[in-house]
Amino acid sequence: MDLNSASTVVLQVLTQATSQDTAVLKPAEEQLKQWETQPGFYSVLLNIFTNHTLDINVRWLAVLYFKNGIDRYWRRVAPHALSEEEKSTLRAGLITNFNEPINQIATQIAVLIAKVARLDCPRQWPELIPTLIESVKVQDDLRQHRALLTFYHVTKTLASKRLSADRKLFYDLASGIYSFACSLWNHHTDTFLQQVSSGNEAAVLSSLERTLLSLKVLRKLTVNGVVEPHKNMEVMGFLHGIFERLKQFLECSRSIGTDNVCRDRLEKTIILFTKVLLDFLDQHPFSFTPLIQRSLEFSVSYVFTEVGEGVTFERFIVQCMNLIKMIVKNYAYKPSKNFEDSNPATLEAHKIKMAFFTYPTLTEICRRLVSHYFLLTEEELTMWEEDPEGFTAEETGGDSWKYSLRPCTEVLFIDIFHEYNQTLTPVLLEMMQTLQGPTNVEDMNALLIKDAVYNAVGLAAYELFDSVDFDQWFKNQLLPELQVIHNRYKPLRRRVIWLIGQWISVKFKSDLRPMLYEAICNLLQDQDLVVRIETATTLKLTVDDFEFRTDQFLPYLETMFTLLFQLLQQVTECDTKMHVLHVLSCVIERVNVQIRPYVGCLVQYLPLLWKQSEEHNMLRCAILTTLIHLVQGLGADSKNLYPFLLPVIQLSTDVSQPPHVYLLEDGLELWLVTLENSPCITPELLRIFQNMSPLLELSSESVRTCFKIINGYIFLSSTEFLQTYAVGLCQSFCELLKEITTDGQVQVLKVVENALKVNPVLGPQMFQPILPCIFRGIIEGERYPVVMSTYLGVMGRVLLQNTSFFSSLLNEMAHKFNQEMDQLLGNMIEMWVDRMDNITQPERRKLSALALLSLLPSDNRLVLLHSIAIFTEALKYSVHMS
């Protein structure tokens, strides 16, 4: 592609490719696709996206096509690979100027340079790093920023390579540029700290951007670029200096507004400091040992003392808690039971931990977690009132749950309590003791404190097993609190029923279950929706517990099921409906057939819910699970559900329908249990088998269930089923046997064997195309014992149950092998007797023995010749059975 003549044409087509008119857009995309493999095309793209006078959208598209071309055609071994000459020209052009004015395009250019660097740096592109280093030293703000942005993406990409040779190259690169990266970061950081007080927001933001980018580079070099970082004074100096820098940046937050771009970048930089420490601890735990004391002192002071007041923010607190948690839990810091067998580095780290976590420190952390961080906030209480289902979703793990403060504090509490339970158990017991008896409903703070303490007791349930008489506490304290119906008491009602759910599998007498069921019935009628949803969760934990007794539960079943159904109807959020459906499914599963009198309302409601959930496939998965348990509970009566049930199965297992991606696994399970509980075949149930052939072609994990479904049809109505579907099924099986695994072959053969067993007349005729393959496998001595065993089982059934068909098969195979029938039969008997020991199942061994004995009346001389061996095998079977 000639650059001079092609540039105008390519520019025109790129312009058309940015059009919103599909009539213009589609032909342009096709033309660009054809040019992708043309020599010179990427040089034209480079000229276009580096020309700042052109339309931004056109330049953006040129960058994207260039970036995608690197993935497809840059490697030497790629089809239509770029020539080395063109690649050399492109590499030079990419780093000629770092002056891209548009941020989004600059980022894409930096990313594509990093992609090339991943493949070519440093061997084919040794000048890249020196050029970047020189460019970040220039005084021009734009060029400096763009070079620094590229420097970061290149470093990030090279650090991600995992082959030992690539890691060695990165170690060499890091050792050569680490000093420069440190000085660069210090320079930009000092510049930022000097400009903060100037009031020039633009200058502050500019220097902060450079500080952030240089710190990102340093993070990758520190974590991934040094083999033994604890022996590198420069690395350890940088890491020790982070704490002082963090203090400086946190203080800067006092002078920067709370709602502007500078504040956002400042918080990102502070978080990046903590990420450096967390990543370094994760990758180099023993090298982190000199930093343990300082990390713990810094984190605890800012999170659990007044030092952090006015300067900390939620994400920073989360990061500090994660740092404490990682140090407390780190396996590298835990000595062996026999201290003498422990690594000296482990003992040193353990000693530092023990020296820091003294009784006063642990007590303060525990009390602060419970009395400060566990308290429900004003925002949470407001959300409870305005969006109860949203509040419940957040509490149980919503989309932002893993990044929020509450779960982080709870995980830290669990980890610290587990590690230092002997110290902290008396502290928590003392907090419990001060809260005995009812709490004044007018004292909201006291209610929230009790809620927080109960939360701690629930989280530490396993650690408190020997220290809390939960049965007495339940009867004397918790049960009366559940009976306080005042609206202000609802946080405690919710917390108490949650707390019981945490203890139910830890320590809860079976005799107390009826009292709990009575309380659950009452709470499922609570005026507050959050309380009802939490109660449903505890009910699920109760019925799931291994000490659950159906006889205790049955007196409350009707009430609970009715109330759960009402809750299902009332809630509106998809996640909440899924949760309540899951609880209903658990109840149905545990009580099984006892549910039959009470499911009418649910059966009537599910079709409506299925229709309403057309755009919510995960909710439909929950409905399928509920239907599975309903069918199992209803047994043969589930036939009444067929008008709704069978179209659901049809849709869920139809691979031509997009929802099958989500619904297939549960849909197949529902199909199987429907067959297992069906009293007889119906035309509609038979018709949905049309979905099966494409399913067998998927060769997925679901195929095993498909074979069970096929067997279900055979056992339910073999004649009607085989007459309708055996020909197509046989074709699918023949294709499967060519490429399926040994286990898959056995599954196919078992279906054939079952068909022969259930219908000895029709079965051999319908699966006739497969039988020659089985016969050949026996004659040639199939090497896999499990396959050979199944071959013999199939052939034994044909021989024993349909002698005339076996004779015709033998005649057919004699022609194929070009042998006499008697000779071929003798060869088969010889191999059969030789491989009888492959058959481990008693029923199949008996079948083989009887099949061989059935040949003895024959006047075939080869049969008579093997008669002793046949009798011997029959005798072996008789002895084995006796």
C-alpha cells in the first residue's frame, strides 16, 4: 500500500466508518477489514492518528484499528504478519513525539505502545526505555505527561509477563531504571506538596497527575522487578518512606475541597500507596517483615484512634484494615506447632506481631470495631426505611458489598478474634454482660450498641462455643427481645433472628426448635420487610441444619409456607425474589411429600412470575430450582403442572433460544425429575425430546444428564419413544462414538443396553447401525475394560433375548470379515471367555454367563470346542454369587 496515494483513501473510509448510517458504515468496515493484511496499512493509520488536525473520531478509530492489528499481525508466526521493515518504521514513528492533546487517544496510544513492547522490548526495541526516560525529563508539560503515561503502561505490561526468561529481562530492566523512577517520583511528589498551598488548582492537579503516574511505575518495579527486595536498600528506603508520604498526603486532604477533581486524584494516590504495601506483602511476605511494625502502628493509629479523624475516608480505612488482616492471617508468619521446626524468618515476623498485639491494643481494636464500625449509620437506617430490599441486598452482598466498609470490618473482626480468641473472648463476654435485659426503645444509641454487640457474637459463634450457654441465652434474653413489637426495636428483632441463624449449626438444642419455629412464624408477619426477609434467611439455615427434624417442623409448615409465599408476592426486586424462592425450595426439599397440601397457591403464582421474569434469567434459574423440588415433592401428582412445566422445560433446553445459556443446567435437571416422577408418557412430554439432538452435539458437562433423560424415556415408554426417536438418536450416537471419551462411550452403550433390556424386540432393530461396531469391538479385543464390559453386556442381551436377530447380525459380520459364520462365532466366544473378568457388575456377569450357556445346544463344532471354557465361566459366576 503506497503511503502517499493510500492515505487519502484510507482517511475517507475511516470517516465513513464513523458514520451513524449503517448503509455507509458497513461497507467501510468491510473495506477496512480487507486492508488489515495489506502491507503499509498500519503506516497509513499511524500517519492518520498522529495528525492532530484531523477529526477526533477518525483518529480514535485509526488508533483502535492499529491496536487490534498488533494483536493479530505483529507476531512473526501470525498469518499475514507485518514485515520486519514495516514494524521497524512503526516502532520509530510511535515514539517520535509524545504530544497527543486528547487524553483518551493518548491513553490508547500508550496502550498500543505497551502491546508492541510486550512482544519486542528490549531485543527488537532497545531504544524504547531510554527514549521514554529522556522524554519524561523534558520541561514541556504535555510531552512529559504523555511520556510518563506511556512509561507506566509499558512497565505494567512488561511486569505482567510470567515466563522465567521474561521475568529475568524485567529484573534487569528494573535494576537499571529503579533509581531514576524513585527520583522521578520524589521530584513530582515534592512539587505537588509545594504547590498545594499555592491555591493554583490547575498546577496542583498537573503535579498530582504526574505523582500518581510515577508512583504507578514504581509500584510495578518494586513488586515485580526485584528478586530479593529486602536486600535492596533503595527499595526498602522507598517502602519505609511511604508512611511519611501517606501522612503528608492525608494532611493535604484538609486543604483540598471534598468535591473536585483534585480531591479525587488525591484519594486515588493515597489508595495507591496502600496498594504498594498490600501487593508487596502479598508477593514478598518475608521481605515485608521489617515493615510489619510500622504498617501495624500506622494502620491502627489512623483507623482506631483519633489520629485519623478529619483526614481518613472510607476506601482508605478499608485498605488499612486489609493490611492489618493480611499481616494477622499471613501463613508465612505463623510458626509450626514445634517452634524449633519453624523458619527463622517466620519466627521473627511472629515475634513482631506478638509484641504489637498486646492485651490493651487488642482490647481497643475489638471495642472500637464493635462500638464504632459495627454501628448502623444514618445512611443505612435511611436506606432501611426508603429501600428495604436494597438495604437487604447490601447487607447480604450486593454489587458494591466487597468494596464497602462494613464487610471489611466484619472480616477483620473474625480474623483477629480467631487469631487471638483467648484474649478477646473475655472482652466480648463483658460487653454481652452489660447488655442483659431489655433496652429502652427511646434510647436509639443503646439499641444500636446492642445490635453491634449481637453482630459480634454472631460472627464469633464458633470461637464462643465453650464460653456461651446459648440455649439459656436464647430462652432468657433473645426470645423475649423478639417479642418486642415496637417499631424502634426492629433493628434488634432483625439482629436477634440473624444471630440465631449464626448459632443454629453451632450450638442449639433440638428441644428448643419448636420455640424457634413459633418465633419465626411471628416474625414472618412482622410489619417491617427487612425483618421478614432476615427471618426467611434464618429459616433456611434452620431447615438446612443436619439436626433438622421434620416431625418438629410439620405443625408450623402450613403457616410458614403461606407466609413465605406472601413475602414472595410482596417483594419486588429480582434478587429478593430469588432469595425467597430459594428458601421455599429448601423447605419443599426437606419436607418432601408433606408439602403437597400447601403448594396450590405457589403453583398458581409461578407461571405469572415466570412471565414477569422474562428479562431476568437468574430469577428464572431460581424458579427452575423451585420447580425441581416441587416436582419431587408432588411425585406423580406433578402431572397436573404439565401445562406450565413442559413449555418451561422446552424453552430452557432449546439451544436455539438465547436464555438456554443461563437455564440449560437447571432445565435439564427439571426435565429429568419430571420424567422420574411421571406416571406415564404424554404426547407433550414426548414432543420436547426434539430438543435432545442439538444438546448431544454440545459435548458439554450436561451430556451426562442428557443420557439419564434418554434412559428415563426408555424406561417410561420404550415402544412409543423408540418408534418416534430411535432413528435420529441412533444417528447422533454414531457421530458421538467417533469423537467421545471412553466414559462417554460407556454412557452411550448403557442407553443401548437399557433399550435392549426393556424392549428386546424393538431395541435391536432400532439400534442396529451401532451393533456391528460393538461386534467388531468384541472380536478385535477392545483395550479399555469398562468399554469391553459394556460391549459384552449389549451383545449378551441380543444373544439371550433375540436369537434370530443375533443370527442375522452374525451373518452380516461374517460377510464383512470375509469369514465363515461358525469361525467368526468361535472367535467371538474365545474373546468373550477371555475377557469375562473385565465384567465387574454381578448382573452383567450373570447375563454373559447365561448368554454363553444359551449357545451350548448348538451343533456348531467351535461352540462345542469352547464348551468347557463356557461351563468354567458359568461355574465361576455361580461360586461368585454363592
